Amino acid sequence: MSDFIQLHFLTSYSPSNLNRDDFGRPKTAQMGGFDRLRISSQGAKRAWRVSDCFVDKFRENIGLRTKKYGIELYHYMVDKEAETDLAIKVVKKVMEQYGKLKTKDKDKPLSELELEQIVHISPEEKIAIKKLCDKLITEKREPLNEELNFLSKTSRAVDLALFGRMLASNPGYNVEPAVQVSHAITVNSTIIEDDYFTAVDDLNAFSTDTGSAHIGVSNFGSGIFYLHIVINKTLLNINLKNKQQAESAIKALTFAAATVSPSGKQSSYASRARALYILAEKGKQMPRQLTSAFLNPVDGPDMLNKAITRLEKLCDNMDLVYGKCADIRYKINVEKAEGTMDELLKFVGA
């Protein structure tokens, strides 16, 4: 039976456009028949994974998510004086272990070395691949089939262990993610507003030209977002095979989720925020969301405290109906100056 850590966050964002849809508008979702703003789990995970607090902690233990590693590898071989034809043949065989390569495009040099889909490459695999390339450069030959066994299911890559990997062409090297992340949605109903803006040309002769050099419209919204994260600590230990590193990963993920905002339109809105309320739970019980506390939108004054009250009431009611849903809990409430981040990190990491 697995040990689970559940994290529930309430974070207030002022006018912002943190996560855009295909029209450049803030992403939305309907819940309880009302429109809500939404931050996708993919957008949130990307922001945490590349954040300073995460990268500084695990600089040598972060994988590479890319389609284009083949192009980098090609230049690596050519810089080491490999023949271009040999470099292309070697790189193709290496990258085919990760998936299907793109069809060659005569207008895009080396396009045939790109993968069709993004893949997650671990640090160990990068080292093994470059070691193989060095050998093939020296021996001026293509790799044998048995030399292409560099894929690894276990890795010290913390992000790969947390968020998993899927290789359709080599499913034996898939990694089941130890973390599940909900889409964050606002506890309040929202509307997307339009921001009409102008840009003035600094070289305008204002006595004769008072018009704008550019006119545009951008979209924004605001609200208090609820986010739920589930960490399967047992699976994380299996993925990393290093208990101490697993505990560090849990702490870093918790800190990033509480303090790192998605990067969308930050220069326009400076919409960086920290969680105002965090409920952390530990136990072997099957995880559950508390999103339904907000089926009816929270509205009116004092929205944060209303949202906290609803969330905690639903948590208590779940315990009464289903039995205890967690063994122990710890919470931070910035409004009441309850709890500290240091204590929370000790709690989730212990």
C-alpha cells in the first residue's frame, strides 16, 4: 500500500493572463454551471520544473524534454570532426530509440534529426549517448544494435521521477509519474475582461503627431485559485531508488507549487503570488480532491476566508462520511499567520 501526500493550495491572483488558450485569452473551465479561470496542470508543472528554486536544487539531476536533441548531438559529433554523413546516420539510429523521426524538409536543415514528439531524456542517457558517439567517432563507424541499449527506466532525474515519461516506441522504458496535478480553477466565478492599450512612438513630433503608434487589446482575469497535488511517495522512492533524494524532491516541489507562478504575460501584469492557504495531508488512504467545496462560487467580501471555511468543512465531512481520509495534517494560513513554510517542508519531507 502506498504512502500519499496530498497538498491543497488557495492562491489569489490579481488581474493576469497566466495561462493562455489558442486565442491568447486566459484559459477557462465551467464548474457548477459557472465560468472559472483555469491554469492547466501542464503549465503549472512546466513553471515549477524550470524555476530557480527547483533548478538550483537539482541542477545535475534534471532531465531534458525536447524534440531537438538529435540536432544538438549532430553538432556535438561534427565539432569532434566526425564526417557529416556518419554523424547523421549515427544520430538517426540513436534518436530512433526514443520515437519516430520527422520526414526530411528540404527547407529546414537537419529536420530529419528531430523527433515527432517531445521526449524526456535522463542525464544518465545523455552521458551514455555521448560516450557511444565518442567511440563511434574514433572508430568511424555506425553503432551495432547491441550498442543502442542506453535507455534506462531508473534515473537520478528528479523531474522524470516526479512527472513520468512515456515512450510509445519503447514502452518498457516508460516511467509512471509519482505526482498527479489538478488543473487549478478559481473558487469564484469570473469573466474575462478586455484591456485596451496604446503604445506611443518616442520619436513622434507631438506638436503635429499626437496619435498612437500601436493600438491593441489583451485579455485578463483575476480570482482565488484552488490547486490539488497528489504525491505517491512510495512510487517516488521506487523511481529514484534514493530515499534522501525523494524527500528533497517532495520539499522542492511543495515549495515551488507554493511560490512559483506560471510565466504568462508577467511583464504586463507582474502577477506573481504565493499561496495564502496550504493544507498538507499524509497517509495511506486513497487521495481525493476538495474541489467540490466550490461548486457554488465563493463571492462577496472576505472571499479567502469563506473559501478556507468551505474547504476545511468539506475535509471534515469527508472524514465523517468515509472515515479518516488522512492520518496527519498540517496547514499554513497566511491571513491568520498560522504555520510556517519551514515546518511545512519538514512535515512533507519526513
